Amino acid sequence: MPPLLRDGDEFVIGAALLGTGFGVLNLAYTLRWGWILALVMLPALIARACWRSMPGWLLLAWVTIPTVIGDSLVVTQTPYMVVITALAVVAAGRKGRADVVAMGLCLLSPFLIWWFTTNDWNRRIGAWLWFGGLLIGWGFGHVVRQQWMLIDELDRTRTRLAETAVAEDRQRIARDLHDLVGHSFSVVLLHLSGARMILSSSPAEAEEALRQAEAVGRKGMDELRQALMLMHQGAHVTAPIEPGELDRMLDKYRDAGMRIDIDVAGDMDGVSAAPRIVLHDVLREALTNVAKHARSPEATVRIGVERDRVTVRVASELGTSSANGGSGMGLAGLEHRVAAIDGTFEAQPDAGHWVVQARLPRRLTGASA
């Protein structure tokens, strides 16, 4: 969108330069004492550029009255170009009742000159030509005004959407944190309650219950700490993958008709909360893109758990629009999430397949209990 239409001040400054140029041209074509009228009109648009709250009716009176006098007495010949520019400026700004009346009189001013003048050109076609020019100037200013109103409405809509997104994000964070720690601390409370009830009758079993409560509590605190680190780094957080969650997610895609070949090498239980969360998101987004873009609904998933890292690779047959998948907002968001935990992310064609691959740390650095 051109800057001229986005910024009111720039529009007025541009109009001031254009109108002043026409005013200088008017000086070159004045007769007898018409140069006095031309000099009176010359600074009008410059004054409007400097005086932001200048009434529109004052600007129009400043340029229209000398124009009517000069053309009626045939001492000026080109001042209507200045009037057209001023009319566009007034039509583009906020208008009061006096401004509307002034614009109406300005539009009719060529016929007022036609009434007084004896110039045959004005009587035949000149007045209509100037009226058409003024009408174009008014129409252009009106269009610019509507453009600014649409831009303002768009800005207000963006602000409302941003406020709504912030509110929803706060609700999501509260819900995610509840889901993240709710299960762990519920188990801790059950172990503590059981230990309290059997402390006197079965000290050994009570000790084991307390030991399990401590282990679950430490794991819950570790996951909470990692989730908070992800939030601090600007990444979205969801509840960690529970046992069987990976299979349930894959079953949803299989039920929808997708054929998935999956191979998991290593112990997923040894992967800490934050990498499991991001791994879950990588799989979900990659399989969703397979469903949308792949030539056939087939995907090969490989997950490898090593001593210090986890690798996930999703490959599918390259479709007609898969080559553009890497520019999608979903994959861009995944790249940001993977980078937030010091991982690497790739999404690109490879030997006739679209491959999404992420390498994640097995444990989030600095998040240990």
C-alpha cells in the first residue's frame, strides 16, 4: 500500500508541494495586478501542512476567493489547479458542517465565474471543465479518506485480536500447567495418604510409599521446571506425552485412512518432558502435512533415542504441493519450538520424498531438579 495513502501527514505534505508548484505556475500566467492574488494563494497549502488543525473551510476560502476574483476579472488563468489540490486535502480530512458547505460552494465556483465573466471560453466549456476537475479532486480526497478509515478499522481489529489472543494464551497456560502437574501431585497425595494410614502397622510399606511419593514429586517438579523454561523462551507448552499417548495419536491418523510405518529405537521413558512435548508436536504437524499435501496418505516415522539426543524423522511421498510445505506457518512454528530447546529442524524434499526431521536434546539443559 503506498505510503501516501497510509499517512495523513505525508499526504498533506505531498499535496502542499504539488499545490505550491501550481501556485508558482500561476504566477507566470498572471496579467496586470493578478500577481497579488497569486501571492495570496501561494502559501495556503504550506500553511495547512504546518497547521494540522487548520479548518477545511478556511483553506478553501483562502484559495477559492482569490480564484473567483482573478478569473472573473481576467487577471489570473490557472489558479483552479491549486483549488483542486486544496479540495482533495479537505475531502480527505475530518469535516465539520462548515467544511461541507465550503466544499459545496467550491464545487459551484466555476459557474459563479461563468455568471460574471464575459470570457467566451468560460461560458462555453471552461466552467464545466473546471467543475469536472474539482469533482475529481473531491472524489480523490473522499477515496483517500475511506482508505484511512479502513486502515484504522484494520488496526482496531488487530488490536482486538491481539487482546483476545493474549487472554486465550493465559487460559491455555493455566490449563496446561494444571494438566502438567495435576496428575503427578495427585499421585503424590495418594502415596502420602496411604503412608499415613499404614505408618504404625506397616512401617516398611509406608516407607516405600513415601519413597514413591518423593520420586513422583521430583519428576513432576522436573517437568514443571522444563515447561516454565519453554514458556520463558517463547515456545508453546502442552501437557507431556503420557504412556500410550503416541500410539493413540497415530491411531487417530490410521483411523482416518493414513498408513503409518513406525519404528522406535531406544527407551522413550528416558526422554525428559520438554523434548517429549516438542517431539509430539513435530509428529502431529508432520502427519497433518502428509494428510494435506502428500501424493498418497502414507508416512514412515523413525524415532531414535540415543544417549544425549532424540531424532524423529517423518518421510512421505512428494506431492504436487509438498515442495512448498516448508514455508507453511506450522513448520515455521515447529522450527521455532525446536530451536527453543537447542534442537535442529529440517523440512525439505529428499529423493522423491518430503522429509521432516528434528534432532532434540534428550534432556533440557538447566532444567534438572
